[in-house]
Amino acid sequence: MKDTREQFALIGAGPMGLAAAKTLHEQGIAFQGFELHSDVGGLWDIDNPKSTMYESAHLISSRRMTEFTDFPMRDEVAEYPSHREMKRYFGDFAGHFDLRRHFRFGSEVLRTEPLGETGEGWRVVWRDDTGEHEAIYAGVLIANGTLSEPNRPCFAGTFDGELIHAAEYRSAAQFDGKRVLVVGAGNSGCDIAVDAIHHGISCDLSMRRGYHFVPKYVFGKPADTVGGGIRLPKWLKRKVDALILGWFVGNPQKYGFPKPDHKLYESHPIVNSLVLYHAGHGDLRVRPDIDRLDGHTVHFRDGSRADYDMILAATGYRLHYPFIDDALLNWQGDAPHLYLNAMHPTRDDLFVLGMIEATGLGWQGRHEQAELVARYIAGLRLARNEARLLQAEKADSYTRVTGGMSYLNVARMAYYVDKTTYRAAVNAWITALGGKGA
């Protein structure tokens, strides 16, 4: 077998894995990629066995705010591309930068184990159609995504109808002839509720808390592009944005939606122009949290009840790295505690890429994270002083880059950052390590 001790093992060929492969190659870092599916694209390839995509899924951010800077989407692509267009985009990205040759496709990583301290190597065990294999690598880069392991709720009582998670939803035909209850009003939950409205007998939406709603278009332009060139202090930007949303969205409470218990941007807003439209037309009933289940009847916390044939839990996903011991990732609470959401405080041979969420971060913000990691590895190998400074900085303490925002204390926000503050910090290090930065 080819000697792999100077290579890093890169797990995942989704968008983040591709960004990592590109930047590692640019920095001259040898690596071997592993991908469970037969091609690149990650969850955006609906045929991927780990994909949680559904037929009607589209980006909730516009293409120009989402794309990689050095690989723009084609002009003919819709402003909010479908998952099919995104699969094509990432496939084209991989082709343009010749990235597929770096990956073993159809290869599932089973275990990764350090042989000792940094520099002593990692044993990586994987399985493909010829059996189980192992090899020693210089380090491990994890880029297997954050949206593949369903966070399944536990309800009191029993339900005699069909109970599924959004991860098992593919087509609106699954709602045909059914009374549907969607639990969870995140972006996927609201998208799926709109599908159920058009295909089911009825659709209700159960919400534990209120959210801020953002239309996809403001002043005839994608909402995330409006005001992008104007730099305002966070407190003022939040006030201005809230005022604009008030003009375009109005007061969702008049349709039965609960009032948000947080300020704008302290949780991910709901980017959906249709769910409020349908609520206003009486096509959607908003329900409170579930109290218990009894046969086909769902009892809600406000004492009301209704009968359903299907409950779809759009209750999100949890971080899941089954091939590595949690303790190795410095896992604390609901997420690993890593410098800039990527770098282990003491190990220089273990990185997590893509464990990051931020309103408007886009793929370019994630590409910058990958570039930082690649430049850091290269800098250590060249004994650059700037890399040593970063090494000391990441070992000093853990502080999530929130930019002063008080994010909701819930699991899905445990790795949320402020886009502007985060990108500034990442690009400052990229510049220090010899790159151009943003």
C-alpha cells in the first residue's frame, strides 16, 4: 500500500470537503479524501444515502451571497437555486479544480484513532466494496457535515398514524390524502409545511417558540443583498433591518404565530415568503407545543387537540462524528469547543471543518475557514513564526466568535457565530500566514 504517513485523511466530499481539498492542494499539503457516496456534493445530492434533501428544497440565501468567490454560479442559475442546481454547481466546482482524483468514493470511515501526541500519526479504518482497510495518516480533517443525523423528539403517549423526521421526507406525494402536523418551524419545517398545504387534506404547524420572518425579496431584490454594501454598527443594523422587515412582513402574530422570545439575529431567521401567505389565507393553522399523543389525536399545551394521519418532526439535526471519540474533539455541552470552530486547542493534527453556522456566511466564509486550516498546517511545517503565534492563541482559551450577540441557548445554536466578526478574525490569520484574506 502507498505510504500515507505524510498525508492527512479528509473525511467528506460535500461542499466543505471540496473547499478543504482545494485549499490543501493549493498549500501543498498531501491528503487522501474519503467519501461514503459515489460522487461529490454531500447532502445536496439527493441520491446520497446520507442526504436529508427533499424535492422542493432550495437555498434560503441567494446565489451571489452563497457561492465561492473564485467559482461564481452561472448567470442563468435562479437567484435561489434548487438542490439539483446546487448538486451540479458542486460537481462543476470539483471538476474545475480537479478534486475528484483526491477522493476514495464508496468508502465509509469507521474509526479514527491517534497513535499518541501530535506528530505520531492517526490510524484510520474504512470500509469499501472490497472489505475493511486501515492505514496510518499524519492527521485527520473532518468535513462530514452537520445536517445528516436527525434530532428526533420524544413525545409522551403513542401515535397510531405515521411519525417521521424531516430527514425521511423526500416528496410532497407523501402527504397525499393526509391530515398533517409539522412540528418545528425552522426553515425546513416551514418549507415542508407549504408542500403539505398543497398536497395534504390539511396542515397544522406546531411551534415551541416564535421566530423572526424574512421574505426572500425586499424592494425586488434578494433580501440578503439589500444593504450589503453599507457598514453599520450591529445595534443600528438590527434596528434598521427590523424596521424594513416590519414593512414587508408585518406582524406574524396576527396569523397566530407566537411572538419571538429573542431579538433579530439571536437565532436563525425564517427565510420564507409563503408560509405567512398561507397562514393569512387560512390554509395553515399554527399550534403550540405538543403535550401528548393518543392514537390519532394530538393534545397541545394550550388544552386544544386535533386529529392527524401524519406527524413530521422538523426538529433539526445534531452534530454527529461516529468515527471518533467525543473526548478527542474537546466536546463540551452541545458541540466541540474548537478555536474558530475548527482548530483543536492542543492538537495540530485534528481539525473539524464546516461546524459553523452564521446568518449570511455563505460558502465563501466556509472556504476561508478551510484556507486558514490549510495555511496553518503548511505554516507549521515551514516553522513559520505566524503559525506558532496561532498555535499559542488557539491553546490559550475558548471563546466563541459571537460579536457580542446573545444567541439562544439551544443545541442548534451552540456553534453559531457572527459572520462579520468571524470572517474578520479568520482573514486576519490568513493574511498573517501569507494569504490575501477577504
